[in-house]
Amino acid sequence: MDPLKQLFHEKATAQRNKIKTMLKEHGELVVDQVTLGQIYGGARNIKSMVWETSDLDSELGIKFRGYSIPELRDLLPKGTDKKEPRPEGLFWLMLVGEVPTVEQVEWLTLQWTHRSNVPEHVFKVLDTLPETTHPMTQLIIAVTAMQSESCYARRYDEGLHKEEYWDPTYEDVMNLIARLPRVAAYIYRRSFHGGNHIAPNIQLDWAGNFAHMLGFDKADFRSLMRLYLTIHADHEGGNASAHTSHLVGSTLSDAYLSFAGAMAALAGPLHGLANQEVVGWIYKMLDALGTRTPTKDQIAGYVKATIDAGQVIPGYGHAVLRQPDPRFMALKDFAEKNMGHDDVVQVVWDVFETVPPILESLGKVKNPWPNVDAHSGALLIHYGLSEFNFYTVLFGVSRALGVLSQLVWSRALGFPLERPKSVTTDWALEQIAKHTAATATNHA
Ligand code: CMX
């Protein structure tokens, strides 16, 4: 057994026993209540699943195994330029709950390099699609095509003891993560560079090699990729992509199908596609205003026009966060440290000053602050990755680290089929009638 798998097995066995004892003693403890508003309102804040890899605080933002993004930028082993953390380190942390050493991260990089060979049929499947197919659609198709490689599906078919589910799931997760950069880069190069593909450089780390295969070899861009792929990795379990992978995985579907489901959710404009929407919205604004350097008053006018047209301001608001997203702040910090003046980045910063008071003035937006998607695109444009309908694929490659490490946990902890209860409006009206009658009796 490899050292990471061994460590995971020890941790997961201990956690499984801990949960068993906890539920035996306290399984009936009531910890929350649910309102009709929550049932109709997208299940906000209803606690209904366990997600071990990260936790989202509405004020402080995401914590991966208890560590904030600024802490991880400091603590995790970095790329060769010593600037930003290598996403391999975050995967290790999420999987086993320990900050890895440099040697452990080196080992993981090598593991993923060894496992990174993408089966030929996946490229063939992609090549049958029109180049104009949305890159997220291509990603979902490619990941689904790779399902033929699932160790878990094969072993389940042969007859696998349920205590063993986690083992081939770990193998699938390691293989899928190792292959994703190659698949994503292939999609990028066939969609936007006439199929002029770039061979992997196996000397590079996971993010560095991804940047290389995309066609960007500047050290700063590699550094940005390390940061980008680290900060998008996980956002606890309730967000749409994570929750989808959890739901699909709970049917004992394998890692490939669970991740393909997650990507279908990420491809929605209220979720991951917002990173593409932000850049589209900025370009439309610049076109409409006839300038690349709009004033804050001009931006405010365009923001109000967008809202009046019944549209959302992409990159702003969040279902959980109630402060500027620390992922947005990390990208802003990267831009401040690594870039000179950039018109588009400046627009993003001016939008940051302009939008929150306008959203606040509407009196209904719970979080007027930017989320990660408000900033990420401008940095990619700066380095020349300007094809913005590819951006959600980058988000997806990163999100694999979180949702797939959790999938190994879900298998190891023996989580059951997810099956919450739905209700009808007649049921809701009945509850109100019962409550009204009971209140009237109490007051009589
Ligand atoms: N612009 C305009 N209106 C907004 C808004 C925004 N950015 N964010 C919220 N609102 C509106 C909602 O549309 C809703 O209006 P109605 O009551 O008329 O339907 C009202 O404010 C209340 O919404 P909320 O409770 O504050 O927000 P939700 O939890 O329902 O939705 C989110 C959260 C992210 C979908 C929403 O803020 C939004 O649409 N933002 C823009 C899209 C975006 O950036 N998505 C990316 C999120 C991060 C990610 O997953 O990657």
C-alpha cells in the first residue's frame, strides 16, 4: 500500500469508529430545525450531510481542515519559484488532515505523473465533437468516457466487500486527478489553438505541467495556476458541484461518474460558469461605454442597467458568505504582488468598489460582496489566456481535488444512499393549518 493510502486508511478507520460510537450514544440528539422558508428557498443552511475536507464560515470564508487560505499560502510546500502552494499539498491535507512535508508533496507529484496517461479513446471521443462545443460539455464527455478505466466499477462488478469500497475509489481518484490537466489542456488546444497540442513535461509539478500543456510557460503564470488550483479546490459540501458529486457518489457510482455530475452542476451560471460570465459582462460593459478605462460613475450606471434588465451582477453575492470572499482577496493580492498596471484588473477593482453599495441598496441581496469568480478571469487575461468560456474548466480541474478526496472519505465511512424528503405545497399548507389550529386552541 502506498504511504498516502496507508495513512488515509489509518485515519479513516479511526474516524469511522469515532462516528460509530458518537451515533450510538447521541444519534437522536436534535441539533437544528427547518423552516418552510428554507424548504422553498434552496435548502439554505439545512444541515444534511457530512463533509470532512473543508468547512465554510459565512464571515471568515473557507477553511480546509481548519486552515484559512492565507495560512495555507504560507504553510503548504510551494512551487519551484517559492511563491504559491502546490495543489498537491492541499489534496494531501484534505485527504489525511495533515500538512504535508516537501518530500510528501514531491512523492505525490511523482505519483500523479506516473498515473497521468490518458487512454487514447478519450481523445478520439473529444475529436468527434465540434470544436465549438462548450469546453465544460467537452470536459463532462471526456470524464464520462474515461469511466471505462474505473477500478472501482470493475472490482464492484467482480464482487467487492463493502469495507473495501474506499480502496479502488482511492485508485480512481488518484488516476482521475492525475489525468485531468492533460484532458483539460487537450480541450483548450483543440477548441482555441487548432488542435496544436503540447506534450506534457514530466519534470514539472501538477499545476506547472498543466500551465505548460495549455501553452503558458511564464513562471508567473505557473505560479498563478498553483494558487488558482489551490483556492478553488473545495468549498464545503453544500455547494452545487460538491453536493452533486456527493449525491451521485452515494448511489455507489464511481469517481468518474460522480465527478462528471459535479461538473454538470459547476457549468451553471449561478455557480462555476460565473467566472466566464464576469468577463463577458465586463467586455459588454466596456463596449457599451466605448472605453477600456471607465470611471466609477460609468460602472455604477452599467451595474444599475444590468439590474434593471432583470439580470444578476456575475461574481457578486453568495449563498453562504457574508464578507468579501478570501479567494477573491487572495487573487487580488497575487495581482498586486505580481503585475504592473492592467486595465482589466483595474476595472475589476473599480467594480469591487462600485457594486457592493448598489446591491446593498436593493435591500434584498444577502451578500453584496464579490466571490472568487469576480477576479479570476482578469488575471488569466493578463497572461494571455483570454478565451473565457474555458475558465470554468480550470475551476473544475481544481474542484476535483476537494470533491474527490471527500468521495474517498464517503466510501471509507460507509455513507449511505442520500435520500432527503420532498414535500408538496398541499403538505406545507396542511402544516400551517395545523399550527394555526394549535395556536388558537392554546389561546382559547
Ligand atoms: N446581482 C443582482 N441580484 C442579486 C445578486 C447579484 N449578484 N445576488 C443576489 N441577488 C438577488 C437574487 O437574485 C435574489 O433576488 P430575487 O429575490 O428577486 O430572486 C435576492 O438578491 C436574494 O438573493 P440572495 O439570498 O442574496 O442570494 P442566493 O443565496 O439566492 O443566491 C447567488 C446566491 C450566488 C446565486 C447569487 O448571489 C447570484 O446569482 N450571484 C451572481 C452569480 C454568481 O456570481 N455566482 C457564483 C457564486 C460562487 C460560485 O458558486 O462559484
